[in-house]
Amino acid sequence: MKCPVITFENKTVGEIELDEAVFGVTPRKDILARMVNWQLAKRRAGTHKAKGISDVSGTTKKPYRQKGTGRARQGSLRSPQFRGGGVVFGPVVRSHAHELPKKVRKLALRCALSAKQRDGKLIVVDSVAADSPKTAALAERLEKLGFNSVLIVAGPEVDENFRRAASNLVGVDVLPQAGANVYDILRRDTLVLSRDAVQHLEARLK
């Protein structure tokens, strides 16, 4: 399929052929959901912690004798049934990451790219660069293009002027081509790819 190539001044400078195997697959919501859950699970810190009975500071002495008091037997004041005692099966420090096959991850990225292409939310630009790191100038260009929520995927490296100009813009994310991922593609309304990014993604996902 063919897609027009524009500049950030909204001028058409040519066309590019998009690979059907990467940008033309049928999007699957189940695969996209699995991929997003996998990404978010890897980001979780997992530093939540509740004190168990062995973590609670206090005496290890038996509160009172086993028999003859008429009360229930007790072995420790640090037990969960006492105020200030430990927590049973509370959260512990752990990793929330789980496995996801590489072929599923590749399919999810193809689905995300294809979904944007199908909805008309995929834009290809000639290059991602700026003459100066002025946020106001870039904001004006994006506003003329109608980009309010956009992910911009540049080439191997993000132009420093462009990165600095976009860093203060709300709803604008900029990534190098190697950083393209499903979660960031789906969380923004429009996806903007450079020519280099298109070639990289096609080579990466074929």
C-alpha cells in the first residue's frame, strides 16, 4: 500500500510503499491486550511490602500459660489476631514481570501499526528534525497539522533540537526507531513515522 510522505510544514514530498505484512494485518484486540499487560507488568516496581509475624518487632515470650486461664491458647503477641501483629499472606517485594513469546510481541506491534494505518492515524514524514530547540515553533507546526496527541518515531537517534523542543509539549512523545512499542503507540491518537523508522520497522517485523 502507498502512503504520502509529508514534512512538518504539511507539504507533500513524495510517496512510500508500506509493507502489507507489517502495516496491513487484521488487528487483534486480544494480542494487543496481552502485550500492553506484559509491558505494564515489567514497569511495576514491586516494592510493596507488609510485615509478617517474623518482621514485627516485639517479644517472643508466650503471653500466658497454655492451660487453665479459660482463654484461647496463644503463642505470640505478634500473631495476626493481635493489634500490631503481622499480616497473613500480605504483599511482598517481587517482580511482576512474566513471559510473553517473541512472536506474540512481534504480532502485537504489527497489529498496533496496522490499526493506526486502518484508522487513518498513521503519518509518514520525510525526517524528524528542527532548526532550533524552540518549543513554540514546534507547537505551532503540530497545531497546524492537527496533532494534539501524537507519538513521533524518529530515525536511529532523535535530533537534539527536536527532542528539546518537544520535551515540554503535553501529549507529544518522541522516540528513536528502536524504541517503538505497542503501549506508546496505542496511548496516543496519531502515530508519526519517519522514512527511516518505516524501513527499520519493516526489517524488524518481517
